[in-house]
Amino acid sequence: MSNKILFFLLVGMSQISMGQEHINGKIISNAGDIGDVYVVNTQTEVMVITDQSGSFSIAAKTGDELVFSSIQFKETRIVIKEENFSDLNFSVKLFPVMHQLQEVIIKRYDNINSVSLGIVPGNQKTYTAAERKLHTATALNASANAGTMAGGSVSADPLLNFFSGRTAMLKKEVEVEKKEQFMKLLENMFKLDHFVDRLKIPLEYVKGFEYYAVENDKFTAILNAKNKTTVEFLLAELAEKYKEIIAGENK
């Protein structure tokens, strides 16, 4: 009896190991930089990143689809075959993304810029228009009115802005500006038919869905990383939740 139990345990363990193998491989490309490429198993949603030599190891089984994606390469999909597991030289060739320009005119002015000319201090933080307004409205100037009080004083403008609600308004303006930037990034990454045909969002609700997506902090963090495959996965999840909201409102 114990021998039969041992036999079934060994068979079960063998089946589990066969279904949970790791495939080792390497990406190759003429582009040079083959590190930090995302490798995603679309069946299990397991994701790994290639090392600087382009090598990767990911859990998979025969028939699983692997997606290779990064900013510098075209997205590539392959279906795993049984012989790939025993292939010591298993490799996937990736092709760089080519951006075609109509016309490029380059004039070189080496070492001439606002920093080298002394107009702008080096290592200075840059601000958007909305951030500059907020910084101006909230910055306390310790040297303002220095001659009117012992030891100097601070400018009253930030205090007036605070009590008048202008600071809150400018903070909101900064947030709106960030959301608009995320919206543009999302629209550049996916065309309209992706939302309608792939995600099944009704045409009249697409813009609302985009606003809904960029309100999600987890999504905007991934979107800002510009990894299309990971963004697409999370976008699909948000689409299902958004369609539930639409269905509830239309009842």
C-alpha cells in the first residue's frame, strides 16, 4: 500500500515539475542596449526583466506566449515550443523602433547654452508654468522688507495667497496639468480603436475612461515608465471596472 502511495506522489510531482519549468534565453539585437527589457508570460502574467547581457529566465510551459517589450524595441511575441526548454542557445531577436522624420536640420553650437552663458545657474530645478506660479505664490522671502523690522521679515504675499485660497487653486492647477500630460501620453500610446475594439469601451465614453484611468495613481506610475505591455494589462483591468460603472449608471 505504501509503495502505491509513493508511486502516485512521484507521478504527481513529475507532472507539477513538467508544468512549471523555467525557460532560459537571451535577446539579441543590433541596437546594442538589450538590458531592462520586459519579458511577460501572457498566460500567467509573470514578468521578468533582462539583465545587461540580455539574458532572462521565466516560468513557462509549452504553448505559453511570451511578450518582449521596451521603449527602444518593437513589441515581439513568441509561443514557447517544447524544444526551446532544452535549447542552450535559445534566443529572441528584437528590432529597434524606428522614428521616421520628414526633415532634420542640425546646427551644432557646442558648449553654448543658458548655463554656460551664466544666464541660468547650473543644476537648477526646472518647473512647468503651473509649478512656477505655485512656487511664486508659496515661497517665503526672508529678505523682503528687511529694513522695516529688526532682523528682517517675510513677504506677506504667501500668507495672503494662503488665506485667499489662491494657493489651493494653484495646487489644483498643477494637478490638472499633470493629468493632462498623462492623458496625452496615454493617447499617444494607444489609438482610439484600441479603446473601442479591444477594450470594448463605447465611443462616447472613451474620453471619460481616459480621465478615470489617469486618476489611478498605480496606473499613472506605470504609464510614466512608458512600458506599453504593463500599461496594457492594467488598462484592461480598469476598463472592466469602468464598464461596470457605466452599466450601473444606465440601469
